[in-house]
Amino acid sequence: VKLLTLARDLRRRRARERHRLFVAEGVRTVDELLRSDLAVRGVLASPELAAASRAALEAAARVRGVTMTELDARDFASAADTDSPQGVLAIGEVPTRELSDLALPATARLVVLDAVQDPGNVGTILRTSAALGASATLALPGTVDLWNAKVVRSAMGALFHRPALSSTWDELDTFLVKTGTELWGADAAGEAVDRSRGSRPARLALAVGNEGAGLSADATTRARRLVGLPIASEIESLNVAVATGILLYELRP
Amino acid sequence: VKLLTLARDLRRRRARERHRLFVAEGVRTVDELLRSDLAVRGVLASPELAAASRAALEAAARVRGVTMTELDARDFASAADTDSPQGVLAIGEVPTRELSDLALPATARLVVLDAVQDPGNVGTILRTSAALGASATLALPGTVDLWNAKVVRSAMGALFHRPALSSTWDELDTFLVKTGTELWGADAAGEAVDRSRGSRPARLALAVGNEGAGLSADATTRARRLVGLPIASEIESLNVAVATGILLYELRP
């Protein structure tokens, strides 16, 4: 019951920040969490959890010394964020990571979320950044909470394997100088990137902006270059996660 | 009331196919539809529609000779697919397009959806394909209905500006031969694409597969080449819309 109360509470961002805990929902995400290095407080299951998945998750939880608690369908639903969470969720500890402690390899890519607001987009960007080898993803003010249940789900485990942390612009400024990392911004009006032309800095942070408003003044002022992707005139924009993927791939070391 | 009954009915795929009609929900999507060449049967609004949006949409509807009908909140909700549809939806006619009539420029890109099932992914692929200059998007068997309300919304108008149509494998085979278009498949195990190396056919159709299962046997058998994107080992895959965007950009003429 204590875990149930906690899971319900963790639907609010403020509770997640106070407890430094988050909720992972669904078979796939809970499985990824149990296989990661992150600490897990407990797993909650409902009768809706399919038998095969239950057996696999129970085994994975046992290996980690984590208890799986059974709830009835109504109690479970009161804690779940999604309408169809597959009958399982886990409570995990947000890793304590400070930007100042982040070690970068000699050649590195970072993704900077500049007030990206849709949880599905942020989750997909986390997944894409990890897949394409970015060292970390940083969430600047105005960005949706990285540990929101929908972000966690959309990230498909990426959040458990690669550093993702919140940062202020001041902290980012200090970090960029200290590590010799150049900040570029993704902007529809930026110069078209083309892998075959132009050199890239060894350490590059790419800032991507809000779904409607684009990059903030904070980002455009600081960016050494603005890069974009030429698109057909009748289409207003690319989805921010798609644009991030293309740019990261084009700007890979 | 007749439009209301119709809108409710159009939540089912079979009704959309029988009537050759679809529903566009939300201010942005209705506005894009009214500005497109597609025929519009009517617009339904509820008291939740914001005043500024209402005025703009009324003006756009008037230009098209389309009537805007007021409904109370409950009736409106009974027709809307989304929980928060911003108080406006429109009924549009599915354009009658046959693959055999599709004219391609000398250099062309096509996207082939091979059992892609998530409506948000399909909508984002339609938006991405249009933005990156693909001539058309084809939905093969097993793919979610292109005129599903969530696909329409996620496509952000792309569905109204560029050809998007369903096709069988037989129809596609005939079309590829007739137009001299080469079929390639996106596959995690495919050769890494790199724009700076290798030539591309003038007319290229890129098949992308199901979110879980990947390309079907129908697609892999037919594909002249399988291309992929190298990703970090701890991440299972890229989101299909992101992967489509990167591959289309890399394979641009």
C-alpha cells in the first residue's frame, strides 16, 4: 500500500522532484528498467498483466531483489498514467547526475532540449539521441520533466542507459566553456547541413527548440551556428524528434 | 444533425471507406483542410472553440462555401476522436487517387508503409515525407488507415497536399516496373547509408516496416537493397518515423 500511495503521488512533477523517484509503465519499459543500473524500489502488477510477461518480469525482479506487489485493477488504475498500462509499473530512483560531473569523450555529441514540451517528442528524442551515440541529453528550463511517465515510456529505455539531466543556461554555459564544446542551434532558417561539406567541432551540442515557437532567444544568442533542413514550402515544419534525428545523423563525428 | 451522425459514423474505418470521407479535428488541421484543394462537406464547432480561432475558421469556411454548424459540447464530444479536439472538426472527401494514375517526375522518392501500425507514426511519416519532397506515400496491407483521425491530425496537413494512397503489393509491383522505380527496404541489419558514397537510382521507393516486426517477407523479397542506420548496441531501434526521416534525407536526389 505504501508503494501504491507513492506511485499515485509520483504522477505530479513536484513529487517526483522531492522524492527523486519516477514511475515506469508497461511491460517493455519495466523490463528495461530492471535490466538497467538504476535502483528500483518496487514493481506493482494488476490482474491485467499477461501471464508470460508476468513470469519474465518476476524473474527479472527477483534477480534484482525487487518485490512485485499485486494490486486489484482499480487500485492499479489509480496509480497508472496511461489508459492501458499493460498491468505493470515500477518505481525507480532518478539517478543523481550533475552536469558538472559529466565526463565527455574527446569527440562527443550532446542534445540540448530548449523548451521542448510534448512528452512523446522528448521521449523519442532521448531514444534517438542514445541510438545515434549522443553522450547525454540536457533539458533546459521550459522543457517537460524528463521523468514524466509518458517521456519515460516513449524513451523506450534510453533514459535508463544514457545520462539525461536538467540544467540551467548558466550551468550549461560553464560546462560548454570547461569542456570546449561548441553550441549549435537547429533552426528552420539555419544553413542547410550537408555531411559532405564543412568541418564539425570535435565536441558539439545541438540545441532544439519548442514545437511551436522554435529556439528561444537564450539559445539563438549563444549558438555559434544555426543549422536547418530544407523542406517543401507547403509543409510548415518537421516534427522536432525527426529533425533532431536527421541533424544528429548528419553531424555525427 | 445529419453531419453529426456522419461524423460519428466516420470513426469506423469501414464507414470512411464506404463514404470516401474522413474527419479532420482541431483548429490547425481544419484550417489546413480548408486551405487545401480537397472537398469539404462541413465544419462542426462546439462552445469550446476559442473565439479567435472561430473567427478565422468561419472566414476560411465562407471562402470555400462551407457551412459551420454549432453543436453543444456533449454532441460534439460524441463525434470527436480525441479527448481535447479544441471544439472543431471538419468532414472532408478522401481524394480519389489511383496508384496507376500517379505521375512521377524524372527524379522521385516514394515512401512505402509496410504494415506500419501506430497512427502517430504514420502521420509523422506523411508529414516528414512531404517535407522532404517525396512524391507520394503508399500504404500497403496491414498499415493503419491513412484517413484515421489521429493519422490526419499527426500529418499536420501533409495528407491534404501530397498524394497518399493505399495499394496492394500487386499494384505496387506493376507501378514499379511501369515507372522504372527501384524498391529499397529500411532494415536494422541493412547496409549503412552514407550520402557521400554510392549512387542512387533516379526513382527510388523506400519501404519501412512494422514497429515491432520490421519489414515483411513481401518487402524484403522485393527490395533491391536493404539499407539501415548504425545505432548504439544498448538501444533496440530507432522510432520508425525518425528512421524514415534520416533515410529519406540521406537518400535525397
